[in-house]
Amino acid sequence: DIQMTQSPSTLSASVGDRVTITCRASQTIGDFLAWYQQKPGKAPKLLIYQASRLEDGVPSRFSGSGSGTEFTLTISGLQSDDFATYSCQQYKSFSTFGGGTKVEIK
Amino acid sequence: QSTLQESGPALVRPTQTLTLTCTFSGFSLTHIQTGMGVGWVRQPPGKALEWLALIYWNNDQHYTPSLKNRLHITKDSTKQQVVLTLTDMDALDTGTYYCVRRARTGHSYSYFIAWGPGTLVTVSS
């Protein structure tokens, strides 16, 4: 099984900050990686797929990078609507999610 | 636009079998749309997401290895429904269960482009 490890688990930030979340795979997954945003009581929402491709309608302040085993999600200029939990997902072999990163208000 | 809606019991007793139904619209789970797939993801309270199972337009089924012996997924394309059963329920199975639609890619597995709102299932005696 491919394990996904996210860091940090919690991140405190202010509006306008640049935020970076990391996801590491236990084995190489190429670019078969997606990022989701989830707000309390709601279903996850797809932000990025294929490691760096922005889903339609997602603001350009979100970006993804990486390949192989290390990936990052960057939010450039954090907005109040961005305070949420972010999860990565590998889909190279079956599907596995990371543990999530909660972005909270500093 | 794809929409999915989960339905099923909110409370299940330990050792019972959970049956959840996903009713979808906006797409077809038949040969008309090859590559299409509908599956399930769950999330225990305050914990990470966990993919459970997926069924494809051609009736291929994939399961997460750790729960393979307890899971079964079927589809009724005419009713536009996908049904998941999970046997021998335990308190650790408590959580929100989401129905998801995979993106149509050339790869066997994919990311999830649409999600239902989720249904909370509690396992308790």
C-alpha cells in the first residue's frame, strides 16, 4: 500500500500569507496526485489534479508542484475563505489520502 | 453537471451489515461513457479520508485492500444507483460516508471530481 504523509498537521496563518503544505508518498507515484479543500461539515472539493493542474473555477492563488514522492500545495495570498483542511490523494495505485492539514487563523 | 446523493441508515448495530445507496445524475455509468466510475470514501470524525471502493462503467470493481473481505459494490445503471455494503460493522466504522465520481482518465485509478454531501453513519448498540 502507498502511504501519504502530510505536514504540518496544523498551520496557523494570517490573511495575505503565503502558505505551503507538503505531502510525501511512501513510494514513487509520478504525478498521480490531487489536492482537496474541505470545510467543516462539507464534502471535500477538488483543487488540483495531476500534481499541478488547477481544477476549473479554482482561484489561481492555489498552485501545486512536485513529482515522484514529494509534493507541495501553495496558497499565495491566503484569503479568509481559504481557512479549511487540505488533503492530498495519490491515485497511482488504488487511492490513498494524506492525514490532512488544517489551516487556521493565526 | 454531476450530482450524487447518499442514502442509508444513520445508526447501525455492531456486527450488522451497512447498506448505502448513491443516487447520481448528470452522467451515465454505462458503455455510453467509458471510463466513468462511482465509488465511496469515508471519514471518521476528526480523521482522514479513506477510499473504500469503486465500480466502473464496465462493472469492474476495486476495493481498498484492508477492507476487501467486508466490502461489496454494485451498480444499477437503469436506476442510476450504486450500492455499497460493509459487513460486520464495528464502532471503528463510524463516520461520514461520501459517494464520489472519478474523473475519466486513461489511468486505472483517478481523482474524484464530484462528491455527494455525505451521510453520517454511527455504529452503536
